[in-house]
Amino acid sequence: MTAAPLPPVAPEVTATLVEDLSPRLRKRLDAAVTKLGSRPTHRDGDTVTIAVDDDTELRLHAPGGVVATVDAITCGCLLAPACVHRAAAASAAPAADPAPEPAAESAPDAAPDPAAQPAAPTVPDSTPPPNSTPSPGDTTPPTAPALATTPPSTPVTVPAPDEATPAQREAAAALWSAGAAVLEAGVAGAGAVAQAALLRAAHTARLRQLPRGASAALSVVTLLRAARAGDPSYCTADLVTALAELLGTAHRVGTASGAELAAVRGRARRPYSPDGSLRLYGLFTEPVVTDSGHGGARTWVVTADGRLCTVGDVAPGGVGRALGVADRTVRLGDTALTHRELGRAGLAVSGATVSPDGRLGAGKGVKAVTARGAAWTEPPLAALWETPPAEQAARALRSVSRYAEPDGGGSDLLFLDIELLGAVGESGGTCLLARCDGGVPVRLAVADDDPALAHRDNLMLLATAPGTRLRIIGRLVPAPHPRLTLLACSHPTGESTVDLGFDRLSRADLPDPGAPVHSAPDRPGGPGTESPLHLLERRVEQTVPAGRAALGMLGDVTAEARRLRRAGLPTAAGLLTALRASAARRERDLFGRLLPADTDGFAAHWLAAARYTASVAESLCAAAWEPGPAAPTHGPTEATAPRPAGSPR
């Protein structure tokens, strides 16, 4: 048998199978998941078969590519259907993103649910907001948040149109509880049972028109599985962001109203609005490969008035599909252009529809014909490179922010004219150092390390040509120093452009190797490189892999808090002290027995710290792109930190 990937399984299917297991089998579930992961599999049409042993086979039937019902997973063992194998297979497979609910587009308010439960625990008003502006000379840490052990009761009444329904509050409470449980246990303790609780909460949230919270829960599950499987692409910071998004969204459902509530609910379907006739100019094409196993291509185009739009084709299939889709015809009108051809040509479109994030719709009323494109040095494309890098970075940061509101619009792309300086080593590998016009040094990293794509090879080849001037397109990476992932560039000969994920440069494409070599600093510069913010960031990150108990066993953090205050970050010092105290606090009853840990209170402290560090880190990132003399050694203080809306910071 040849190995075949498992098909995605609907969240409610996995949750139901795990919930139906006996307590004894639940204890064996994680071991069963690990064992199934090493067994041979093969695909026959819509069915994937796993050889549990020499005599037993497990089948996952996925019509349409997704296992949508409990009965679609069958096992040939003697204990089936009450065996652990079915739940293990569902837990080992990717979590499918559920189809949007028909009513989710308009998100009408549902009738009140008589069984509604209290909303997710509220972060008290005394919680030190990370974006607070301290008064001059403020060196006193803010009061640590009180630990909310019993959320206030919610009366069962008909909600106003701009308030969450009781059913939505109940779903948000389930999301909060599942996320807090993961934070309590850490990656090491968040096995298949904890993941099933997240999947059940995600399914309930989706049914009650909370697609943003549901999507956040699925992201947490995907990252937990990657972490537990030792996936080399896993990054703890990604799981920190996903958990904070989950907890923050769940918290805000009970407190938001009006437009904020609409953003917190999210959209199950991407809205498209008519945009008449458009003249589009191709910019470049990039491969899209997601952690959930999807693959495809995205082509960026520019309208005559300078707006950025995209035409995409992404579906289950991974990197193999991404490579194939690049040379398939674009799904837009009657054009015969492929994605890679469109990246260098143009389109005239009538009846166009565009989503808030710039995606072009491909409905039946859309007509498109091939037109002449434009070079990067010609209008309207040339105008993209005329905006100063600092302004571009500030705009992109609003889009790439860890907790940006959905449908916020904007782009995370930067358009720079640079001079290559050479390769520099980092803890995560090698990147390319360059100097953009204005003198700001910028680090160019690989957009995707998959060896099937050309990103890594192209970047390493460009690193051998210091002194070369290029016009580039990159995606902003929030960091205390200017940093991009490199997506496209002008050809070193100046004759065309290069899609760095698909096109492969050769040494013959590079200029004379006798070009002058510029020294590359060993460490990135910038106003945030000496900031002690990492003292709080590392405590936030340490919680995720090991759980609350590991943070509680840490020693005294007084010295770290003192250093943060000296750097002008008193709120960070207060959050660090409160987080450590909350992690270590365990109450006892009258007989001296330990009471259950306050998971809700600890989650509230952790969430405030996570959102605060993200806010200040984004401020440091924006400051790093400013040209001219270096900013103060420790970067901006809390008085200059941005104010992201709507979080319990």
C-alpha cells in the first residue's frame, strides 16, 4: 500500500465520536491516534483505507472530499462501532472548515434560547489595558485584575438588534471554556479529548452565526495537532496568536454591540459588491499552501486607479495542486490566460464584483477579455513604488496585525527598490539582507520553505549577487526590525519580472560576480531590538507548550518587572507580576485540600498579556521602518503604543 493523506473530517463528526467513547477508551485515545499515524493507508476514489493491523481495516468515506457524517467512518474490528479506532482516525485527520450556514450572510438575530448560559468570563475593568497611556512619571504598576470565578448571570430576554443573542452568548462561553482548558493543560496535555471539545464548540458557534469564533477554534486545533506531531513548520507564536484570537473573540461576544459585534461575529460568506467595469493590470502570482492541506495560486492585479485586487484558485491538494494551478486558466469571464500569464498581462472586466479584501468574484455575470499589461515602471503599477517605505509599512501593519478585524481591507504587501547586501545567518536559518531607498536595512526571508517551490533556491541565489539593484514585492513580517517575505522581484537583467515561488533563477541570470560587496551586520538594527518586551513575551509563550502549572513553578519575577519599568513599560511589569501570581495561586478548602484551579481567571490574565505584547510589538515594528537616526534604545514607551480596538487589554 502507498501512503495517502487522510481526508478532512467535519468538526461535529470528530466531536461526536470522541464524546461517545467510554471514559476508559478516552484515556487510550491519544495512543491510538499515534498508532494510526504510523499505519499504511491508501485511497480508492472517495474512500481512504487505514490498515489497523493485518486483519482489520478502517475506512473513511469522503464524498466531495470531506467526511461529513459519523457513519462515513467504519471499522472492521470486533468492538466496532464502539471502538476507539473511529475516533482516533477522526482525530488524526485534518479538521474540515464547515460549509457556511445559509443564514450567516445576513446574520439575523435568533430567538432567545431558554437554556442560555452565562457569557464567557469578563475581564474586569481593573485589568490594566495594555494600550493605556500612563501619566507622566508613572512608575506604579497597575492593579492586577481580579480573578473572575463566577461570571455574572445573563437574564433570558429578547436582545436588542445590536446585541448578541442568549444562544450566541452560550456558544461564546463554550468557546472560552474550551480555549481556557487548552491554556490550562498546554500542548502536552491538550490531546484528542481537549481538541474534541474545541471542535464541538466550533460547530456550535458556527450554527449560532459566530463564524469568526468557530474559525479561531479550528485554527487552534490545527496548530495543536501540528505541535503534538512535531511538524517542523509549527511555531509557538502562531498558537499564541490563535489562542488569543479565540479567547478575545469569545470574550467580546458578550460585551460588544453594533458594528463591533458584527466584526466579532464575523462572516460565514465573503460578501461581494458590484464594481462595474474594471481595467486590470497583472502584478505577480504567488503559490498558496495552507496548513489545512489546501493549495493553489493567487494572482495580484491593479486597477486603473491603483487599487490592489486578487484572483485566486485554492482547494484541497497542497503544494502539488499549487504548482499545477499556476498554469491553469483563470476563473474569470472568458479569458484564456493562466494565472502566471495574468501576472504579466491585463484584463478588461465588465460586471465585476469585489469583496472588501479585494478578491474578484467569478459569477456568471462577470465578463473578461485579455488586454495589454503594464511594466512595473509604467503607470498605474509604478505608483506602488512611489510611497515611502515607512508609510507602506504602517498601512501593511494594519492589515497583517495579529488581531486585525476581518474584512478590514488593505494589503500586507510592500513595494521597494533595494540594493542587495548579502546573506546573514539567523537562529531560524539564512535570510537576505538588503538596503531600500532611504537607507533602511531590510531582511528578506523565504515565503515558503517547501522544497517543491522555488522560494528558497531563488533567495539563496540572489544572496550571491551583492550590489544588485532590484525592484521587489514582499509581505510584511511584524518584527522589531524591517523584515519581509520575498514574493516577486524584477529580473536582475531588468527585462522582466520573476514570481519567486514559481520561476527559478539560474546563475546565468545574475550580473557579473565582480560587483562590489557590502558588509552585512550580524544583528538587525532598529528601535525595538533592545526592548525588554521579550521578558513578558516569553512568559506568554511558555504557558502554551507546558500549561499554567509550568508558569506557576517559575521563580520570582521582581527583577524582570523592575527592568520593564525602567524601560518605560510599567503596564508590562504589572501584567507580568499578575500573570505569574495567577499561575501560582491555588486555594485550599477547610481540610487543606487543593481546590480546582481558577482557569478562567488565569485565562483572563494571559489574554491581557498576549494582546498587550502584540500591541507594543506592532508599535516597535512601525518605528523600525522610519528612516533617519535610530529611535531611543528601548523603542517607544506605552505612551506611543497603538490602540487596537475592542480587546480586554
